[in-house]
Amino acid sequence: EGKTYIAYTLGDNSEVTITIYDLLGYMVKEFKFASGSEGGRPGPNTVAWDSRNDLGSFVSKGGYIARVKASGPRGSMIIIRKIGVIH
């Protein structure tokens, strides 16, 4: 309840950084996963965001941008997706 799920698929063990920005470009939250750990393993991965910023406060409802960067043995890849928060 009250969570947004960010799903992605990796081809290899990869270092993954997920950064969430508001629509003005300010960083709201960042997740980091080491290669081979939960969130950095090959295959499907899902990260739950509880709509809190890095300070622990709930963010405002509205649109946000999720940037997922994966760096593995075959190079790096960045995807950007729009996500919404509804309270």
C-alpha cells in the first residue's frame, strides 16, 4: 500500500543506481545496488519505493522521473521512465 514499483531486467550482474527526480529536476531519492546483490542480479528485478525522499519525508503527489543506470561487464545502459505518486 502506498508504494511505487520500479521493474527492470538485467542481462548480467550489474551495479544499479536508481535516481528519482521531481519534475523540476531535483533529486528526491536514490537507490544503489551492488553487482550480484538483490537489485543487481541477472533477470527481472523490482524495487519498491515508499514515496519518501532521502530525508524520510513523504513526497508530494504528482509526477516524478525515475532514472535507472546499470553498469555491467558488457557496458552500461540508462533508461528513464515517468512515474506517478498518489496518496
